[in-house]
Amino acid sequence: MVERAGPGGEGDVIDHFSAKAIQNYLSAFDKAFSKSDVSSMRAFFNDSYEVDDARGQSDWTEALFDEFKARRGYDLRNYLPNLFSKEKSDLNSRVLFDYRSTIGDLILEKYTSEWAKWAHGRGKIVRNQAHGSPANTLDLYSVVDIPEIEGTDLLRIKFASSAANIMGKKLASSESATWENEHFLTNLADVKRALDLFMVGGINHLFYHGTPYTPQNAAFPGWLFYAAVHFTPHNPFWKDFGKLNNYVARCQTFLQDSKGNNDVLFYFPITDRLTEQSPKGLLEHFDGVTPEFNGTDFKEVGQKLLDRGYGFDFISDKQIQNLSTKNQVILTGGISYKTILLAESEQVPLETLETLINLAKQGATIIVHKKLPADVPGLGNLDARRAKFKALLAELHFENVGKVQNLADVKYNFNQAKIGQGSILVGEDLDEMMVFAKIYRETMIDNGLQFVRKTHANGNYYFVNNKTAKAFDGWVKLSVNAKAAALYNPMTEALGMAKYNAKTNEIYLQLAAGESCIIETYKTPVSGATYAYFKPKGETQELTGTWKISFLEGGPELPKTVETNSLGSWTKLDGEAYKNFSGTASYTLDFAKPNTSSAGYWLDLGKVAESATVSINGKFLGTLIGPTYRVFVPNSLLKDQNTLVVNVSNSMANRVIAIEKQGVVWQKFYNINVSARLRPNLGKEGYFTTQNWQPRESGLLEKVTLTAVEKE
């Protein structure tokens, strides 16, 4: 059954493995659009394949036996006991592999490819979420215009960007910030953190998950989407949301106007999964590096590649067939790679091994972790395929690399088989083999800086994010050679030529906790205005005095203006109105200019719930969405006496808590209504509730400070 269908969309899931079913389905769209002008529409979108989450699993199609025989070379009806057997045997595993491979072929050819052709025939592109499919998602992403992913795991995210890079697609997109936190608790800093992770994962075309239509006169909190991040004008962060949108747009300008620059093609060993029985049913559903890969060398190597700072893209068996080699590099999608890496795997298709060896003969370096695969999968024509497979392996003659390279006095922990103009390396020490193949990691990862590296016409871009809770201030080495480098801060728009040592390829970075920057390197010398680096001058000073707090907009009602000499959550003020309030409050403070002579000051708001805008003496300085809430104040702006105005917006939570206490039923979403992410928030009716919540902290929560700084 269709899961979470809109009105009119309820009913049976279509047969994704039948060309006839897809054409019947698409004909309904042709009829619907026949009298409408859809020329302005860019794309058709397919949400994640979640048929395995609905009632029952789609594992059959009317033409299955004929399709199976044509593709696998034997009749599945003669092996049904092996297909359904729970006993783990070689024969049963081979039949299961062939069945799952056939299903994968059908969803690729009969559904995804046909849908894309249909859209292209009508002048539209397609955007597709393939995750959850009972097929190799890398192949499904390959036949669409914009691969799209969702989630919070970097290995999962890289499946969409990998397919885009390998197939030469300009865009890879994401469904972003769907379930960052529980309802009403996610702030813009949480969303930014999620978006930064997507961009580090190679995504360059970000989508928020969506928001439902809600009438203008609908009572607070309006009509809500079942997912937990609410992008709605009823959310107090709405007017600060533009700051995040501008940040994303600036990042995408660089990430879309460039190509991937990863060194490693990391083979996705789907074969081993297709041969393993699953308690979930006949089919395996692929969703990145899911828990089913736990304990596998593939997952451990993938995590090590991330942790050690190697740039890589996943690649499938089908995609490997399209690779070529020139001047010892591997080419695909207009991008060059330095190696193909295989984690330990028991079986790979004959065609994959044939191509890998041919690529090596043409000059490629193939790296295999631990050991080579030993056999082919599947039952059809097994003896002939197995004989060819073993003959190919017999061509490889391995020796310790020290001996092969006439380095008898050096003992390496891996072996090398030279073949043609290239070689195949097999060993335990991944770092050692990488260095031997002249593949160098980005050591900034050791400082908690995550990155994605891209290529532009005259050099490289790096998107760098400080994922730690501490500021970073220091030199980092880049793995690319350059004559010069520039820096751009996509949040503040600060830019200029960086401190850069061309001899050592080191660049100087200053990043607050959670902050990001763009590095642009150049192959040729470039000069220009320098990037502004700052160092503290003198002690940090707290801004003290009488704060005036006025409540500007929100509800259920605007609390009265108050004055205080100490900052803290406004929910701790006397009166229910303060505890119940969701909206924006203005903090005003008069302060004297510090005595320190400097280029300017860092104004740090400390801990803020949840976003803020800052003005001094009527001059707007910026919108701060976190996780660090600081802004630069030029010395020229300050007078002997100054007025600071900070407008702070909190979350929707306190107002929802208040109306629930009044017995207001606000959950009005069709079908699924508002589902709790965490079980303690599940109410008696099965819907999300705040009945056990206390008011959330709101406003400026700790001291506000000024730190004098000078330019380095």
C-alpha cells in the first residue's frame, strides 16, 4: 500500500518492475497536464523508494519468470525451493543473487529509465531519490538528471554526489533538515549544521524538506508538515531564515561552478549483500551504508577514508564498465581519479574483474584491501564464468612491493602485481598503499575540519567546515599545489587573499565553532586585497548596565517591557506571559566605548536561544543564527556613548506548550498527523504532544562581551 499518500493517492503501490504499469501510471499525468501550461516547470520529482516501509513488500511482477530466464540463462521455476529456503548454502545464495539482480535490473530499466525518458520527451528533467530501492542506488542515480539524497550519515550522502561526479552531472541535491530534532526544537543553527554536512558530502543543490499550504487566517501554529522542522511564518526564526538561505546560495555558487576532485573510486560491493539472506524478506533495500554493512570491511574502510581525509566517490559494477585510463589516471564524467579501491569482498562479477585488470594494463593503479575476491556470484553459466575468473587471477603475480621496486632493504606490508603499464596492490595497510600510489590525504581533518574539494578553471575550491565546538586558528596543509589562495566567508561575505605558503601548500585559517569558509586556490600567481585575520588585543570585557527587554511580536500575548541588570532566559521572569511567549524580543543596552585602541571588536552574545539581529548606534551589523553568536564591530562605529540593540527570536515550543495546556487541538495534518520523533512525546491519541514539557530557554542567556582585536 502507498505510505503517507495525499488525498486521492491512496491505494496499491504501482508495479515498479513492469513497463506496462509505468506507462499506465504516466499516462495519467499526460491527461492531467494536457490542458495546462506547464512550460515553466523545470522537473519531475520522485520521493524515496519506501515500498518496503508500507504494508507488504513488492517482490513480484507478472513477467518475472520470463525476464529472469532471459537475463540469467535458466528457469527460476526450477529453483523456487532454493529461492525460498532459509538454509544458507552456496546454491541457495546464488539463486537468491540472481533473483535480486533481476529485480534490480527491472526497476532500473522498466521504472527509473522509462520515467526519465518520459520526462525528457516532454522537455523536463527528473530529480530522483533512489535510496530504499531493491537495486544498486548508484545505477539508479546514473540515469536521472539530479540524484537526490537525505539523511545525516556522510557515507550515505556520498552515494548521490558520487553518481553525479562519475556520470558528469552538474547537480546533486538533498532533502534537508527533515528530522533534526523533535518538533518545535530545531533552530537555524541545527539546520545549518545539517546543510554543511550535505555540502561536505558533495551535495551542491540543497532543498529544504517542504512545508504544507496553510491558510493565512489559520490559528497558530498553522497547518504543519508531519516532519519535525517547521519552515513556516508561524516560526519565530522565519524572518532570520533569509540569512541561512543567502549563506546556502553563496556556497552553491562555488560548488555548482566546479567539478569533483576526489582521488579514489571506492567500489560498492553490492554482490556480497545480494547473496545474504535477510529476515526482512526476499529483497534487500539499499540505503547508503546501512546497518546491514556493520562489521564489513567495506564500512570500516569507508569510515577510515572519511576519518583520514581521503577524497573518494563510490562506484558500481555497471559504472566501472564506462571507465577509461589515460596517462595513469582513471577517467569518467570529465573527472580524473588516481585509483580504484576495493575493500575485502568474497565475490565480484566476472565483468568487473575483467575491466579492472584491463584498466591496470592500460596504466591504472588498483588497490585491494586485505585480499582479492575469490569467486563470481550467481548460478547462470557458472562453470564458464568461474573458469574465466580464475584465469584472470592467474595472470597476476604478486611480490612484496619492496622487491618489485628494487627496494629490497625496505619492507612494505603490501604486495604488488605489475600488469601492462599499471599495477594492482593488495595489503592490510591502507595508508601505506595510498602514499605509494601518490594519493595524499587532507590533514586538516585531524583538526576537526571537514571538507569537500572541487576543481575550477584555474585551480581548486575547498568548502571547509569546523565541525568542532572550539575555534580553530592556525595553518593547514592542502594536498593540491597552488601559486596563491583566497578566502571567502559565505556567512559574513568577508573575502580576500589568504596567508598562503606556496612552497609548503599551507594556508592560514581562522574559523569559529561551526563556521565554514571557501578556499580558492590558483595555478598562477594572483594578487589582491588581503583577507582580514584578527588577533585579540587586551582582555575580554563584559557589557554591563541596565538591559531593557521589549517584546515586539509573537504570542499568545506580548509580555510587558522589563528592565534587568542580569541576563538569562526570559521564561524565568515573573508571570505566565513570559513563560508562554514565542516570538521576538528586543534587548537594548547603553554602554561606554572601551578604552582599548584597536581596529575593532568582536561582540559576542554568548549563548542565545535561538537567533538574533544586532545593531549599534542604528547601524545594522548582521543576523546571527549560531552556533557561534559573534559579529565584528569596527572601531569607527563606536562613540563615547553607544546603544546596542539585539533582537532575539526563540522557538515555537513555548507557545505550543501554552495552547496545549488550554486544551487546544492543533494537530490537523491529514493521514499521519504530527508524529513524535521521540517516544516520550507520544500522546494518548498517538500524536505528538508537549504535555510533559517545561518552557524552553529563550533570549540572551549569558553575559555579552566585547574583545578588542587588531589585524594580523
